[in-house]
Amino acid sequence: MIASIFNTFANCFKIPELKSRILFTLLLLAICRLMSVITVPGLDGPALHEYFQKMGQKEGGGVLGMYSMFTGGALENCAIAALGIMPYISATIIIQLLTAVVPQLSKLAREEGGRPKLIQYGRYLTLILCLGQGFVMALGWENAGKIFQGFQGNLVLYQNIWWYRIQTTLVLTTGTLLLMWLGEQITERGIGNGVSLVITIGILARLPAAVRGLYDTFLSHGDVESKMNLGHAIVLIVLLFVVVAAVVAITQAQRKIPVQYAQRAVGRKVYGGGTSFLPLRVNYAGVMPIIFAGAILMFPSMIFQTLYSKTGIGIFRDLYAVLQEHSFWYNLVYGLMIMFFSYFWVATQFNELQIADDLKKNGGYIPGVRPGQATSTFLHNSMHRITLAGAVFLTIIAIIPNLLYRSMDIPYAVAQFFGGTSLLITVGVLLDTMRQMESHLLMRHYDGFLKKGRIKGRF
């Protein structure tokens, strides 16, 4: 099995086009990683990096730790890529949601040449978000003692504060736009989805630190205790394989709705009918419900903490304690919000009316279901039933890191690789990249990653 995988990787470099795409992708990803360690001029990056390391060892990471994960550690280094690719992701999500509710954008998306215009609108919105978020981040670094609890010292080295603010905002904006451009170049000339790979490489960059944290937690003790901890470490590794296997299975799981096409005459030609299927993904929303739920839940906790610090009223302190990250009530509300946003994303992005109308126009129908409104109702009910399974799966995967951190006292930097956003993004992106490499291999009659056997034919 392992020899077959190594042979498949070797075959990838036997195809000149695929070899150049892989090397091009690796080169641009290396540039992205370099951008995450180049400090913005006028900031004391090493001081903040040391603070984040201490916070990651003692606390659960929190919102700042999660944001730093998405930026590949650039935030804690005060790097030029500290905003990461998230403004572009946010702009794309906003455009997608507006397309579902604004008739003009929905019409534009269906027109020929309308999709490039929507992409252009997303880039303009990215620029606006970068300028706003960059200025806010500059203010945050300026007031580091208030934003980063327990941080002592001053990050800003400039005397002219407005020059620092303008320069930092422009540098951060430029860094995000450069990451966006590099991601688009990877998509066009490399392998895989470039923007997703930029996020994934930042997550995987934390893997060595997680392995070191796992070793320090379970294997760096005395003889007797070390043997007990070794058993715990083995259980965790087995759990990791089980969770990854479950994520792969659910990510690729789909319900295939059979579709029959009737014969139709176009001019003097008669086109025969055929049988196809309509794939409905179990995890249609992907990682978006987890991102939405986590982003929204961070605001009530921050608001209650601020109100308690200013007023001293006990109820605000109690509400803050209830919504404290990794608590029982936090996990309960977190899970319910993931369930809600799973259905919300399906409701806004899955258009069963348009699918039923397209099937009817092309002479297609689902066996046993009348075309038109009946088909739309059938697709709606089918999608909502399988969405329940996907939502429950997302909830379990999202809560696993919190449970490991709280019940087994595992460092959050280690626990986040056992589930949650990081694992879902990494597995999904790697599967998509492997599919693209698979297509190149099978086109040239090589064995691929995902299927066994060799296609018959001449080289």
C-alpha cells in the first residue's frame, strides 16, 4: 500500500505538465509562508509571538488563537500577511449570500459573462474590507495591553502614530491582495484551489508545534507516569485516524437522485434519452456553519465582559461565565447554532426551483415524480433530510476539540487537529487537490490515488 502511494507520487513527476504545476504551486505556497514571518515595519513582532506561545500553552486559544490559525501564525508575528486571506473569503461569502437574495445579482449570475463580474465585485469588496480591518488591526496592535490580556509592553516602535496607522493599514491591505493574487495564480496555473491551499498551508504549519505539544503532554514524564500517558497518546492517535476517516467519508458522501431524460427531436435529428443522476451532498454547507457560529458567539462574550468591567453588575459576569469558551453551555449553544446555519446555508444556496425548472426544460424527470412543482418539493424534502445528518456530523466534529481540551487537559494547539474547522478545511482541500492530480494521472494511463487498477490503453 505504502509502496503504491510512493509510486503514484513518482508518476506525478513523470508527467511534465503535472510536474510543472506541482512545483509552481509549492513555490507560491512558500512565498505565502514567507509573508507570514516578515514583520510589518515599526512593530515588535517577537514580543507578540512570545505572548501567543504562552497563551497557547495555558489557555484554549480563544478567538485570537483561531484567527491566528487562519492566518498561519502571521497575526502573532505582526507580519505583513496578518489579515490573511479571510477578507477575500468574507467578501466572497457576502457576494454569494447577496446573489441568493438580490434579484439583480441573481440574474447577473445566470447571464453569460456574469460570473466574472461577480468575481470583480468580490475583489472590490475585498479591498474595502482590507482597509477597514487593517486599520482596526493597527489600532489593536497600538493598544496591545487592552486587546491581548496579560500582555506587557508596547508593540509600536514609531513616534508618529498616524504615520504608523496609515503605513500599517496599507501594508496589511497589500499583503492580503497579494495573497489573493497568489491564490488565483495557483488555481489557474497550479494544482488545487489556490485560496483554500493558502489557508491549508497555514494550518499545516502548526502541525510540528502540535506534535511537540503532544509529546510534552504525554511522554516527557517519569517512567510509571510515562507508560500511563503512552496509552493515552495511543488512544488519541487512534481517535485521530477515526475522525479523519469519518470526515473523509462524510465529505464525499452524497445521495444520488436518478434522472431520466426523454427522447426529443431537434430539427431532423432525434436525441435519445438517457439516465443520469443528481448528486446531493450530505455536508452541503462544508465548513461554513462552524465559521458562522464561532464568529457570532465571540461577540456576546466580549460584550458581557466589557459591560461587567465598566459597570460591575454581577449578571453580566454570570452571563460571561456561561458563554465562556469550552464550557458546557457554550458547547450547547455552539452546536445549536451550527445546526441552524447548516440549514440556513442550504436554504440560501440550494435552489430546488431552478433545478426542477432546468430539468423540465431539458426533458429530464425523476422517476416516480411529476416534473415541475412536485420535483421541487421532492428535492426540498430530500435535501433537508440529508442536511440533518450533515449538521449532526458537523456539530460532533466541531465540539471534539473543546471536549478534549476541557476533559483531558490537552493543549488546544493539539486538540484543534482532532476536529473543528482546521481538520475539515485540511481534509476537504487535500481531497480536492488529489482529485485534480488523479485526473492528470488517469488521462495518461497512470494509476491514481483514489482508484485502484490501471486503465487499459497505449502510452
